[in-house]
Amino acid sequence: MTEIELIRRIARRAKGRAASEGLIRGIGDDCAIVRPRAGEDVLLTTDFVIEGTHFLKSAEAASVGQRALGRGLSDIAAMGGTPRWCLVSLAMPKSTPAKWVDGFYTGLLDMARAHRVALAGGDVARSAKITCDIVVAGTAPKGKALRRDTARAGDRIYVSGELGRPWDLPPEPRLKLGRYLVGRTTAAMDLSDGLSLDLHRLCLESGLAASIFFPLPVWPGVTLDRALHGGEDYELLFTAKASTPLPTQYGGVPLTWIGTMARGRPGAVTFMGRNLAPRGWDHFA
Ligand SMILES: [Mg+2]
């Protein structure tokens, strides 16, 4: 298949599937044109998905596509936003079966359609290993997006769902919950690299320390080590004032108070009174 054929094929499938509200011009031009509504900020996030680093060669193509987009959607959820458009660049060896490419786009476009995200463009190229870069753009009410750097000392720390999600389950980005949290939380992020590392990052951004002193909500049969340091939970980690009433679940997703933000060495986290090292997933560790 030539590059033009491949792009045509992807464009045809993208058109038939995704909602295109706000997409003025999609695949086929030098740039995509998108138009946010008045009173919206645009959120941008990008993620790599690389064979051998993020998935094994034996992984099912559709699940790779689903996971690739799911990570970006989870980032938009963490900001309290609504995902709208995505750009997908895929580089692969010449030997990659057409069936794999089809499977990848099937997984990706199914997830895009479920969340009303339009595939607005991308690129294709040859490379030694399958390498995908996905940009997801979303919108949030102007000035209202949830951030990591706005937690205050004394805020309660919460997590959504259960930690230690099995890796073979597709991500379920907490988009409804993220939007619900706008105006109710002081800071938020998604759990992609493990609670210990992600809470450490939230603390660093907010210039605070944190203590976890309540039991963590975990998947049945999951070890505490996995719940603290395993990645790919795609749950939300957020802080709220003690005076803000929050339900114990939202839309069937449990919301659990696990600890408190405190003044102290920025980034320092304790778990049940002991120092908790940020041991989550770090590509450069
Ligand atoms: Mg994130």
C-alpha cells in the first residue's frame, strides 16, 4: 500500500465514524482547522506508544490503538475537559501487516467515536519499530481547567475507582468525573504512572508534602505494592478543601479520601507514617 492509499483509507474510516463538531477541515489539508466555542480554553496533550516500550509485538493491534488514545483521553479527564479532536502519527516497519494497521485504527476509532473525538489528521512513516504519537485536544470552560499546581495545605486527597487495575483491561478515562470535579476540587491529575510517583509530582507542582493515612481502594487480589507503584490505573487523583462536601461515589465510581496535603519538603509523601519513595513508572529511571 502506498502512503496516499493508506492515508485515504484512514481518512475514509475517520469520516464515517467520529463526531466532527467544531472540526472545520480535517484530514487532507496542510493543517486541520478546529474551532473552539466562545468561552473555552483549549487543552493539548501528547503521548508516545512505542513497540517494546509500551506494548509487546504480540499485543492485539486494536488494544494498542485503544490504549494509545485512552491515555490522552485520561489526561483531558484529569483537567476537567472534554476531548474533541486528535492527531495520530504512526511509523512502522515495512513488514507490518495491513491487518495490524487496520486493527490499530479500529481500536482507536472505536474509542474516538465512543467519546465523540474526531480524528483531525496525522502522519505515516517507516521506522524500525512501531511508533505512534497521539495528540489529543480538548476544551474546558475558560480559566476552569483542573491543574496540579493549585493544591493547598490542609486539602484532603482523594482517588477515584480502585488502584491496581489489571493491565489487560482497556482504559476507562474518567471524563464525566473530571467535568464533575470542576469547581469542587483544588487540584487534580490522572494516575498513569503509579500513585507514589504521581502524588509526588502533584506535591512538587503545588510546593507541598502529603500524607496518606487511610487504606487505599484496591482491586481484589492486588498487592499493596502494585496499588502504590503500578501504573496505568487511569483513575483521578485530586484534592479538595475539607469544607467541600464530596459524595462517596460518582456515576458508580468510588471516591475515596486517602490523606491530606501538608506544608513540608515539596514532593515528600508519607504512607501510614513512613516515607513513601516515588517508585512508579519512570522511563528515565
Ligand atoms: Mg496525565
